[in-house]
Amino acid sequence: MAEKKKSPVEKIALQCTECKRKNYTTEKNRRNSPNKLELMKYCPFERKHTLHRETKVK
């Protein structure tokens, strides 16, 4: 089977720093933003806006 080239765009999950649950999934371009993504997003389990960090999608 032919090898698949690695795309610069990868799928990531955003994990809440307080409840440790993965609430969101998104895509990011590795060339444009090589660092870990951190966003303030709404956590439905905490019922408030919390910091969400990038993790791998399983």
C-alpha cells in the first residue's frame, strides 16, 4: 500500500484544565502554530469559562 504523506493540518482535542475532560475537537496547522494551543472555552461540566489546552485525539 502507498505511504500516506503527513498533512500540516492535524486534529486536536481541547481538554479542560479544571475537570480534565475533553470537551472540544478542532484542527490546527502545525506550520503556523507549532506551540500547544490554549483557549478560554465554556466547560459544560463546570458551568463556566475555563482554560482548555491542546491534547491528542484518540
